[in-house]
Amino acid sequence: MAEAVADAIDDSSHLLVQAGTGTGKSLGYLVPALAHGERVVVATATLALQRQLVERDLPRTVDALHPLLRRRPEFAMLKGRSNYLCLHRLHEGVPQDEEEGLFDQFEAAAPTSKLGQDLLRMRDWADETETGDRDDLTPGVSDRAWSQISVSSRECLGASKCAYGAECFAEMARERAKLSEVVVTNHALLAIDAIEGAPVLPQHEVLIVDEAHELVSRVTGVATGELTPGQVNRAVRRAAKLINEKAADQLQTAAEGFERLMELALPSRLEEIPEDLGYALMALRDACRTVISGIGATRDKSVQDEDAVRKQALASVESVHDVAERITNGSEWDVVWYERHDRFGASLRVAPMSVSGLLREKLFADRSVVLTSATLKLGGDFNGVGASLGLAPEGTEGEDVPQWKGIDVGSPFDYPKQGILYVAKHLARPARDGDRTDMLDELTELIQSAGGRTLGLFSSMRAAQLAAEELRSRIPEFPILLQGEETLGELIKKFAADPKTCLFGTLSLWQGVDVPGPSCQLVVMDKIPFPRPDDPLMSARQKAVEDAGGNGFMAVAATHAALLMAQGAGRLVRASGDRGVVAVLDQRLATARYGSYLKASLPDFWYTTDRNQVRRSLAAIDAAAKKAEAEAEATAE
């Protein structure tokens, strides 16, 4: 892997590397990148990997290479502005929507409340921290608490205008990044840097994207706009004191019209914007434009720290304007849909049909890019993931076609000996929201054979809840933890601590659980995780492929499922001593035409559909684990 990365950097070409868990892939790219001597940006999807790179992998690599390089490359972490404590907010207060000026959030919060306690703890932490980085605050605080002492990039006054600009934590992080040879950041900041055209990352010659299977969804998230009545009304309140009465009335009227329409039952995907909604959005866009032009022309000396209040109001109004304008412009490359949540109310969302063109243009144009993950090779090759990134099939020649190659560097694990892939071929084909008593019977027997030790990956939260409820009454001797009942960190800690315990959940568990050892010896998938048929974005993408003459199901739905299944199956073997079973309780993996494509995306486990053989194997693995646990206890005594 290191040699392939070095070659790609030397050739200014691009590389996709599939490197299994335990490969040491961070060293596989850090060593050649540091040895090359040019500035490198490393973008990851998770905080855990960012911390691992900055606190463990980079210091060790720099030390190891120092005698050969005769220099010690500097490295730094850089995040979006809202991840850093804002000293202006801390000392001057928070703009209040309902009243003029700023208010002291520390005085306003009841000291006995959780929010009040968190605010006081953050104020003390502000005197000690050297970074102001939210992730250095332990224990962490809620988003609501953090918002009291942070600002977005749009709300920031700017270092030159802010009284605390010289001490600003976000600005200091940027300066450290400019002076560093390696900058560690996240996919979201990389997307903002690429999409918005305003550079937030320092100039760099090499880009390494780790956890690259997540990149498309993170870029899509950054490029997605949302409009809600609450957001619009907040913009009205924030702007009201800073504009003339006519502009304020225009914005208020437009906001009321938009809110009225959002209370109606709109179709999920809006292939065409209903006429009434179109007029309401245009009125909102025009009113926002008037406010943006006039904000600040009206000065109000009674407003405390008016510059900060105006900046926050402007940020709110601009956000509403941009989304309203984007939806009314009606690009054929955008998907617009309506959502209603019991908790959050109604919202309009707009997202790009695809980010592949954007990535091809912005990511691969001026630098060498290395993308790596344990799951990039789907269905036996890299072309599916390549296409989602805007890359033509491997080996395609052309003047404006980015040149790339894909390599699979394998895994340190012996998958055929360490794991079994079991497909419950005898179960009835799963129907959407149908009764799956046979699946629950199968799951019960598998958990009993395994002695607990089960990670249950479900295609929906509802399915996970139903299974947990049912199995808690069927097999009370095996505790069932359910995602959402406690924080994810606490659940994983409990799951790892007690081998008899099972953990059930949905999306974040498919990718976020790292529990080596005997606590996780059975990974169960209730069914193939295709996107929901009513998912507006996925269905629009599928239709677009079909309209272009392609196979929309394979390009979108099957690729989505293959990626998730590969990630889910990767939860089983996390160390060389791990043994166990990945059980897929969906006969389609064995019977459907696309089953071979999905199986080819998974680790090379030994494959069977024999339920009795799997039960015997699980019982043997459980017995071996119990024996090892007993021997360890005896040794400890």
C-alpha cells in the first residue's frame, strides 16, 4: 500500500485502496506522504480516527522517520468554526431572538438545570483550554449548550472586526494548519472547501481521504439545503430591529404565507413545485433580498453590541434566502422533497441528484488524491465506488478524464477460517413491514446457540425495537440493549463488558462498533439494507440512471446495500483471534440474481445455508470462549 501511495503521489495520479481492518492503513499512507515532503491534507469521517491520527499515529510516524528525513514534519487538526469556543460569545453574550441586543447566557440559565451546569462548566473550561476545541471538553455537552458559546462561519464577525480576534481559537487553528505539513480534517470541511469556493483548507499538493466509503454521503449532506417555518420565523425575529418597518412587514408576511402552506399535506417528492408553494417561496426569497440589502441602514443605539446582533441576523436571513432561491430556480440536477416529523415539524429539503460531477471537478483537478477504506471494492471491482466519485471506469483514457487505479491490499485476517457467512435460505422472503415471526424464531435460536454475544443490525429502527421487545420476553437470560435507550458509547461499553449481552440497533451500528474478542461472535442482519422505496433522493437517483439507459437498481440500491453489508460484516472480525458468524436472515442473498454481487462485496468468509451446521459452530465458539474466560479467571485468582 505504501509503495502504491508513493507512486500515485510521484505521478500526480489518483488511487483507490481497499485495506481491511487491522492492515495499518494510516501508516500505509502517512509514511509515503511525509517522505514526499509536500503539504498533505488527510480527511476522515469520524472523530475517533482524527484523534487516533493526531494523538497516536502521526507522533509515532514522525519519530520513526526523523533519522531518515532529518526533519520533524509539523501536523495539526482543523475543523469548522462552530467546533471552537467563541470568546466574543463567551464574554459579550448571545443575541436573543425575542429581545433587543445580547443577554448573559450564564446569568439566564438556572444553575440547577443541566443547561446551567454545562454553561458554568464551559466557562471554567474556557480559562484552561489551549485549543477551544469542543472535542477536548470532557464530558461533552449538548448541541444546545454548545451553541451558547460558538458561532457559525456566517455569524462570525471576522478576526479584524472582533475585539477577541487576536485570541480566537478558530483563527489559531487555521494558523497552525497553514504552518503544518500534515493537516487532519473531516469530510464535511473538505466538502465545504470544495463546494463553496471560499478556501478553508490551506493549499496542498496531496489529499488523502480515509473512511472514503462515507465521502459521497458527507458531501451530499453539506450540499443539502433545508427550510423550516421555525428557521424562517427565527430570521424574522433577528432582523426585525435592524431594518425599516416596510422591509420587516414584507418578511413577516412572506414567513406567514410559507408557514401556512407547510401545514398542508404536501407530496413527499416535489418533482414540480406546487403553484402556491412556488409563489410563497418567491415572496420569501424577495423579502429576504430586501432585508439583506437594507440591514444595517437602520441603526438602533439601544441594541447592545449591534455588529454581533446584525451579523447573526444576516446569517439567518441569508440562509433562508439561499435555500428559497435554490428551490425556486428549479435545477434539473436538484431533488426537492417535503418531510414531516412528529418532533421537528415540517421541512422542505433540496439536495443534489448526484455529487459525482462536483467531486470530479473540485476534488481530482489539481492534486493527487488517495482514497482508502475497508470497503471500496463492491461486487468485485472499484468501478461502482469510482462512478459515485465522478471517475470513469478504471483504465478509461481521455484528455479530461482523471487517471486512477484501484488496489486491494488484502487483510491480516484469515476470513475463511475465522468467520462463517450464513444465509437463512429457508425463511420467507421479507415483505416491507410484514410479520416476520419466522425471522424472530431464527434469531432466538441463533442467540441461544451463541450464548448471547450478538450484534443485531436492523434495516430500520422500528424493526430493531420490535425484535428487542420480543426477544426480551423470549430469552430474558440474555440482556438485550437497544440503540436510543442510552448513549451509543455507553451501549457499546456495556455490550463489550458482558459476553451474554446483545446489542440491537440500526444505521450507526452498521459502521460504528469496534468490539474485538468474545463479546461479539454473532453479527445478524435482519434483511438486505436496500434504501426505502419512498426515499426521495435515492429513488430520484435510481430513476435518473434508468432514464440514461442504465440499471438504476444495481447502480443505486444494490450499491447502497453492498456498502452497508460490507461495513456490517466488518464488525465481526476485529482481531486475529476473533471467531464467529455473520448471519443474514434474508433468503434473497442466496436466491436473487443480485445476491452474487452482494456476496462479492463481503469478506471472504466460509459460506453456508445449513442452519444446523451454523448452530453447532456457534455452540463450539461459545464453549471455547467460556473455557478461555474460566482459565483467565483462574489465572487471575
